[in-house]
Amino acid sequence: MSTHARGTVTATRYAPVPSVHYELVPARRLTLETVASRTGLHPELIRRFVALGLVDAERDAAGRLVFAPGAPAALGRVERLHTGLCLNYASIGLVLDLLDRIDRLEAALRRSGARSEQPPWT
């Protein structure tokens, strides 16, 4: 309410403001169809990668595959290794394990403060 100079009181009404909600947290899980559309890979190939252990996936209550938000990047890495180095999918699993091991070792070196004369190779 507002008052005028003469002491009269008038009611002020404002138009209702529409509320807009934005998702602040990304979707926790991605469906197989979403991952396939984001990566451009066929869903059957993605299922094969899951069976080979090249990408992690879980099953939802209905039994469908669901993926973490980082799955499209992991699938892109698998495809780059396959096409760029002409590796078969079995050897890609070994290369991914070795790359993860190297990342952990380099992180441990950084945490320990040890410095090498050589720059990291990655």
C-alpha cells in the first residue's frame, strides 16, 4: 500500500510474475538413446562397448541401460583410439587401463611434490 500527500491510502497491485525454473544440476543419468544421439554411435555398438567393459553403465528399474553424464566423452575416447590408432576393441580396454594408471601415478607424483627433470609425457 502507498500513501499520498493528502493522507489517502491506495492499494498498489502488481501483475503476477511468472516463475522460471532452471535446472542447476545436470541430469544424473543419460538414457541409451540420449548417449547415442550425442555421440552419433549406433545403440547396438554402445551396448557392445558396455559388454566389453569399455564404458560404464547401470540398469534402471525397468532394466534399461543408463549412463553417467561423462559417458559420451568416454565413448568419444574409445572411438578416437579405434580410428586413430587402428586398435581393436579388446586392445582398447588395455590401453584405457594403462592411461588411467598413468593418470593416477602422475597425480600421486604431483601430490607428493616430487619433481622430475622430464615434463609429463601426457
